Amino acid sequence: MATPEPDISDVTKALTARQTEVVRLAALGLTAKETARRLGISKTTVDEHLTEARRRVGATTKSHLVGLAVAAGIVFQ
């Protein structure tokens, strides 16, 4: 059975500011290591932010998460 697609309007409300920042950098193609270096946090913390962001919006993969963020308009704000 397929997982229902999350409501795009919920994506902007679901993520913290830091999670949004990490997702934006992922959308730009940065790796977790590059994102960690840029934000001054560990790669593990970046991975945790992405995992929690995926859980909050119901995304099944990082690509799905980025796609939802783009569709919601938060990537280019």
C-alpha cells in the first residue's frame, strides 16, 4: 500500500528553522559533510536533522524530502 502524499502546506509548518536550513543546503547539492562544515555542526547532526525532517513531513527518501521542500517553496525563500 502506498504512503499518502503529505500536504505541501504542512511542510513549511513542520520543519524547524535549522531543519529548513539543512534541507535547503541538501537541495543545492551539498553533502552532509559539506553542510556540517558550512554550519559548524557535525555530519551526524546533519544526518539527524534530515532524518527528523523526513519523518515530520512523511518523506520516504532525502530526494523526496527535497522535492517536497521545493514544491512548498521553502528551498528558495
